[in-house]
Amino acid sequence: MTCRSKERLIEESFRRANDLAEDLHYLREIANNNNVERRNLRHASVVLRRMLVEDELKRVGAPRIGCLEVRAHQLNEVYRACKKQNYYYYANLGAKVCGVYLKGISAATQPASARPTENGALDGSQDRFVDLSIDSFKKQKIFFLRDTWVTRIDVIKHIANKGGGAHPSNPRSGGFDDFLDEVRSFLMIHNIDGVPSIGFNVNNTRSSHEIGFGYGSDLFDPFLVEILATACQLTLSPKIIELEQVIKIEIERRNKNRPWHKNLRDRALPEKDV
């Protein structure tokens, strides 16, 4: 990319950069909120859809700092364990809801004593991190059910399209979408008299039309928790923080060069004659 084309792309994407800075600020507020609500996470899914599905992060970041990376959980050992040890379900997660930090929740078809050991691969998976490109971060496999993996981009689209208000008139239906409902309904996190609780859906082996925990502002399904985890990983990634700082400096420089900004303090409304 030549300097001229780089400057042109920065100029053309300035409004997008300003919006992206606001979106990242919102995600950081969500990530740091110990009392996050379901509605916050549904809205966050739309923000993430814009950033990752519609590639706003790449479009804004490429001309400013080059290749973006997100610091995510290293899950290679998890993939091997799920393949070898007859695991039925796995949820990556990595966020705090209802006062408890959730990570690496799994269910198996056999007791631990009947499975080959993998040195605690699932239990310790989220203590290791790796810097992924935006495309690899989107496509990272983070949920597992009956030999089928679900990626981060699948989760974001599913929540944004169904509960976030993005493209509500054209929802996906049947097939994989029903499967995603089943993965989402496998467990539920909620408070019972102030005590954090996790419920597993024992009916999950049956038709996805028969499953479900009900509804309520204090109920969090694993897909919503994953939306929060994605917000945490994005806003804590060094490259994303660097991009935010570059945009902040760009906004400040542009504002200082505008006449209305220079003269704003000296301006006053004319006094009306009485």
C-alpha cells in the first residue's frame, strides 16, 4: 500500500473510525460491568456483527496500523480432547455473569475414569492465549455438540439476527439454525435467591423444538455469555487498544484544525435588547 493510497483510505474511512471508537467504548463498558444485563448483550451482538461480520474492524484498522490481531484462548488441545475423549458438549466462554466467571464448560458421554487422560486439556485450556488474525478469530471454533463445532461468527450472527434487531425480516430457518438453538439451550446460567446457578438441559438429546429453559432478565444462555467474552477479548487485545489510540489522536487533530473548534470558547450568543 503506497503512502498516497493509505492516506486516501484513512480519509475515506474517518467517519467509520469515529463510529468504531464509540462501539469499542461501548463494548468496554459492557466488559467491565459486573451487573451486565441481557439487553446489553443483545445490543453488543449487533455491534460485533458490524465489526466482525461486516469487517468494519479490518476496514478501519488496515490503513492505520496494518494487520489487526485479537488475543484469544488457545484451543488446540481442546479440539484434540473433544475428538478423542467422547465429549458430548463444550462451551468456550470466558466471562463473568451472575457473579461467577465461566470458562470451559463441558459434558461427556462417559465418566472421567472411562476416558483416556489428556492432562486436563479442557480444564486448563483458557490459561493459554494466542494472537489471532481477525479472520481466524471470527472462524475460531468455540462450541461443540455431538461431533459438530460452532464458530464465533455463527454465534454472533445467530444472536444479532434473532435477538439484536439486525435483519429481523430475513432470519435463517431450519437445519443449522435449529442446531444452533440446540447448542444455545444446552445450559442456562441464572441467580436463585442471589446464588449463581447453572442448569443443564437434560432434554437436549431430543428434538430442538422440545428444549428450552424459559425466559427472564436474569437468565443467561451460553451464546450471550460468549458475546460478553468476545467483547472482553477484543477490548483487552493490544492491537485493538493501539487502534483506539490512533483513532483518538486522529479525531483530536481533526477537531483542532477546524475553525469552529478553535473559536468555540470565544463565541457567545448576542444579548437581546430588552
